[in-house]
Amino acid sequence: MRMSRATLRVPDRPLFGLGLFLGAVAVRHGFDAGCKRAELLAINDTDLYHSKLVRFYTRMGFKTVHEVDGTSMTDLAHMLVWGGRGTRMDADIEQLLIKWSKRFRSQD
């Protein structure tokens, strides 16, 4: 994997840099493996940070699927898989790649 300054910047503003790039690589890997959907849990450690995570992932293209708060038996499976409480979110991998591909193209 090769990274450059251009990879880590969105027009004159850093955008989570390495984390965003690694997320894009993971989405591309899923696409190459034939996956149709990306899934994640916006972990709820604190209310403030959780709301920021949900807003960030929503802007990225994810949609809320389920609030995992530990109050139901169905939450048990989510908590075992994801390791905690939070907001389960999904996105269509192809749509993510279309939406964000311009940010990761080589400038060469």
C-alpha cells in the first residue's frame, strides 16, 4: 500500500487521514471479494463522540440499521459480534466507491 500527501487530504483540509484511507482500502477489498454491503457499529462510548461518529458515517454514505443498546435479546448477537453498544450502520459498497473514488484517485 502506498500513501501520499494527496491521499491524506481533501482540498486543503485533513479528513481523518490514515483511518479514512484504510477504510477505503477495506471497502475496496470487500468489493473485490464480491461483497455488496459494508457493515459497521458506530460504538457508543460517550454520547458526544457517538453522535459525531453517526454523523460522520452518515456523510460517508452509511444508513442506520439498528440501535444496539442491550435491552433486547437480538442485541446480544450484535454485542458479541461488534463488542459493544452503538448504532449498527450499513452501506452499499458500490455506492461508497462511486461517491468517494474521486478522493482517492492518483493525481499523476
